[in-house]
Amino acid sequence: MSEPAGIYVHLPYCASRCGYCSFVVTTDASSRDAYFDALDREAGLLERETEGAAFDSIYLGGGTPSLAPPEAIARLLDTLGDRFGFLADVEVTIEANPEDVTPAALAAWAAAGANRVSLGVQSLHDAELAAVGRRHDARRARAALDDATAAGLSVSADLILGLPEQTAESFAASAAAVAASGAGHVSVYLLEVEKSPPMEADRARRPDRYLGDDAQADAWTALAEVLAGRGYEHYEISNWARPGGRARHNVKYWTRTPTLGLGVAAHELWGERRRANVSRIEDYVARVGEGRRPLALDRPVGADEAARERVFLGLRLSDGIPAAWLEPFLAADARLREDFEAWRGEGVIARCADRVRLTERGFLVSNEVLSRFV
């Protein structure tokens, strides 16, 4: 394997479910001890398959990993370190909700090996947070940002554009405050109400609570200008980072670098096979307890599929892709050739030397381009 690989671990336990959440999570912690035991066993099942591989990123996602006892996080990271070949500069990220972030918790995570924290800020306005059932308020989110940066960890903050009760001005204020906090990385996601029937019904019933598409596009454009002025690079459609602050683990997904997936509903790409674990915690624990991988999906990725993935994933990055990756698709599809030239003329795509990339405007309409390769 030419590049160091990554490991994603799904920790599905939450104190409550947010209104927009479509992930595999539970608010019942009664199975948590058995689940962490199963993660240990699953790591053992993968150890032989990954012999000789080196890893430089570990990502604990969820769910709410920060809700787990620090000693469970420490044990998990120790297990992964024993089973797999971590490089000395491994990036270890833990997702955290602001209400769980205290100086003591940050110190415990750092002692366990975490060196990066991804904070689910989402907004710095109480009405917007309450509208989607977040447990923290704006004051707690600001304190979490301050505590995490003071602890010396690399800090990433998530924001959501399109929340109920959000205005263009309130979104801009949240983004400016996060940028001023010292966070080295900012992720901004569009609210996908279609993934939450209650929120979809609410928007249909009270559309005045939500920004329209044009207003969201304008807010997104303004956001990019604000973050650029603060020294952030817009390196991926939804992600901005200060120099040296790119999320190493997430970049692996966009570059098709091998990653393992541990835990319920976790996905992975390994040996040009796509795999996904079962999505019920009880099934996951039971299958691992029987000494077998808890797979719901395990299939090879063919050459054509891999080529398409390299294009539509790689174009998510500001670095773009080698122009040669596009040539077979343009040669085989006259309509795509016409659209490609139109996109260049409209300033959606730029070609420089031997690389092709989406422009800032292209990021805004990226679905139109990327969907042609899915």
C-alpha cells in the first residue's frame, strides 16, 4: 500500500436525537459496554487482513463519541494501537458535542491519544439550536471552542446552513464568530430536511422559518469571502482550513485512500472492495461475538466504477484532478463534452495545465457536475 490508510470507528450513542439526524444512533446506553467489547473483537478480526499496512488517521465519529466515558475511549485507542501500525504523527479525531467539552474531558482525550476535536457547534444562536433539538446553547458552544483551543488540540467546528429560524445575518454571525475563535478548520453543511420527515413536514407547513435556495446560495458565497479573509482555504466543497489544517482523515475519502470501518453501520474501502457493517447494534454485537465480520455489504469495485469515483470525489477538492482522468469520459460521451465546454465558459470548471478543478462558483453548483459521474 503506497499511502497510509485510515480507520473510522462509529460510536452510536447519543443523549438525544437531533431533529435533522439520519445516522444510525441510539439514546439507549444499556448496550454500550458490550458494544465497546465488540469493537475490540472486530479490531482483532481485521488485524490479519491489514498486516503490513500503516495508518496515519483515526476518526471516532457518531453518534456522540464525547459522551463515552474517557476510560472507554482510552481503551479503544489502546486496542487500535496494539492491533494496527500507527505512524508517529497519526491524526486522532474525536467528535464532540459542546455540552460534553470541559477542560477535564479535553485533558482525558488528549491523554488517551486524541489530538484533534471536531465540535458540533451547528449555530451560535439559541433559537436555531433549540429548533433542531440541540442540547447546548450558544454560550456553551463558545466556551467549548475556547476550552478546546486553549487545550492545544487541533479544532474543527461544524456549522449548518438552512436551519429553521436562521437568517442570512445570523448565519454570517455564527461563521464569523467561529472563525475568530481560533478553530483551524470549519465544515459547513446544508440542512437536508428531506432526510427527516418531521422537518420536511415543518418546512412545508411553515416555509417562512427557512431560507430559500437563492438566499442560501447568497449566504454560502458570503461565507466563502468571510473565511478567505480570515486566512482559510476552501479546500473541499464543504470544508475550509487554515494552512496545515486540512482534515487528514476526510481527505482519504475524497482521494479513495483505503480506510477501515469499525462499528455498526460503518463503511470502508479496502483492497478495492466496498464494505458496510450491519445497521442494528444487536446484530453487530452478536455477529462479532460469533467471530465473524458483521458485514451487510461486501462487493468488489470494478475498474469503471473506480474511475468514476476518482473523478466525482476528486473534483470535490480545490486541487482538482488530472485532466487525463476525464479524457475517457469526454471521448465516450458527446453530450458530456458539450456540457464540459459550457461549464468552462460559465466559469464553473477551470482547466490549468494538466489539471481540472471546480471554481468557487462551481462548488456552489457541484451537484450538477458531479452527478454526471455517479
